[in-house]
Amino acid sequence: MPGPGPETPSAQKPTEKQETAPIPVALLLPSQSTPFARAAEAVRLGFFAAHSVANANLAIQLLEIDDNVAELRTALATAQKHGVRIVVGPLTRTLVNALGDGRVVAPLPVLTLNLPESDVAVSPQSLAFGLAVEAESRQVVRLALQDLPPPASTPANPRFLILAGESPLARRMATAFRDALRDHGERSTQIDVHVRYEFLQTLTEQLAALKIDAVFCALDARETAFVRPRLPRELPLYATSQVNLGGAESALLAPDLDGVKFVDMPWLIEPEHAAVMVYPRSDVALSGELQRLYALGIDAYRVMIEWLAGRREFDLDGVTGRLHVDRDKSPRVERWPTLAVFRSGKIETLEQIQ
């Protein structure tokens, strides 16, 4: 029997150069001239911290743009032209929304660093990943309803109170709390919080007229600490990660937040978490909010690696929380942060019902 013929070009073994050629990827962030420069730098530091630990043969291109739709379109086209396999970014909701509503068509796979306002995929091969406070608010409602016993009968009045701050972020949290409660068949009453001492007296009077099972705090840490002393100690309080400033500031406020349950990422509240211990901390001092963005950069890198490998469904024990991707069911990376409570001046993590 004759031996095999000569190898065709398509069957030839790749050269050493081909075997070791790094995979080109791009990290797309706001430029240093934008108001988002510090946030972008935190994400960049986290992304490259993850790369320093990973054994991945990648060539990372850093692309910086203004918060401008035309620049986003140009950056994506340039990345495609240079053979980039995936773009991680953009970071701002404005540009992520532009991808989601069709103003910008992504010509290559994209892993965003924020969540669009709609569930529409930003491209057929995209994933949306981010730390949106609305997602945390929905998770807090679900966890609270698991905690609390259902009413014996349909209550005549709403059994949940939402305390809403004055900032745009607080308004977004309040809306998300209200919508999530409504989706679970629950109604809510909202009281707008003003950080003035005369407000505390009116709050006490308003609470006396209500029959409330729990309170959802659409507030930041200082606002929550301001109102907490006027709320009954036995009344369950729930909040998002906005109630945890992180570091020394959080420790100062913790005694005034006693009993408040909230969700936050392992990176800030579980230093002994297995995934957290793998990655280096930033050499640059970062606030709690910038630490979250540093952690976002770490987990974005890890999700990108899985996505590059062609995995459409996978789970990660992330530094931002438990992550789940099922691209055939949702264009979003589902993130489940850790449930915790302020107790005796410290933060304690709590078991969650899955």
C-alpha cells in the first residue's frame, strides 16, 4: 500500500510563530479627558491585574475614546481592521445604550462594562456585564421576600416602605425596588428622604401611621445612617451596595447601620474568599466605589477568556459575585453578589437561599 502523499498546505503543521502568536483583544475605555477618567483607570488596573495572574497568550490593545457615539463607531471599526477578536467595553451607559438601540452596530464580539437599559443584545456575539444598581435592587427584593413570612391574608395597605434619597442614583434604586416588588405582587409606599433634622420628626409621624413589614433603603451610606436611629430596631432594613463605603469610612458608619442587610461583592466584604485571594490589590489607593470598578476589570477579563474559548454557558466564582452566562437564554452576565449585614460595628456575611 503506498504511503501517504505529501501534506497539502492546509494540512501542514503550524509554525512555531503561528503557535505562539498572541490573540489580539481590545480594552475600550473613556479617555483621560472625560469625567470618567478615574473610573476607567480603576477598570484598567483590575483588567491588567487579572492578566498578570492568567496564563493567557493575549495582545491587549488599550483604546481610549470620549463619551461619543461617533468615536465608538470608529474605535470598533479600527479594532476589527486590526484583527481584534473581542472588544471589552465601553464603560459608560450612554455608549452601551447606543450599541443596544442600534445607533452603533458592533462588527465583532463585544463584552460591555455596563448594562444597557433594555435587554436587547448589543450584537449577536455580545455579552453585557456591569454593576448596575438596578440589578442589585431586584436581587435585594428577592432576598427580602425569601427572608420575610408571607402575609396571612392580602393586606389592605402596602406592607413595604421605600426610603428614597434625592440623587439620580437614589431615584433609580427606588424605581427598581418598586418595580421588583410589583413584579412579585407587592405594593409599596415611598417616603422621600431629606437630610435635615426636621425631616426626622415627620418620618416618625409617618411611620406611626403605617403598618410596615420591611424597609428598602434607596439611599447612600450616610443617608441610611441618618435615618436608621428613627426606625424601630426590629424592623428589617434592606439596601444595595451603596450603603457600604468600604474601608475606614464604612467602619466609622457601621455602628449607625446596625441591622441593615445589603448585598455587595466579595472583593470588598470577603477578603478570605478563594477567588479574591488570587488577585493582587491595587498599588494605588482606591475608594470603595473605585475598588468595585477594579474588581469589575478583574471579572471582565475572566469572562472574556471564557467567551474567547467559545463557551456560551458557564459559571464563575467571581470577585464581584457569582457569575452565570447562558448566552442562548440571555445577553447579560447574571451576577449574584454576597448578602451581608451590619452587626455590632462589623460586616457579617449571610447564607443565601438559592
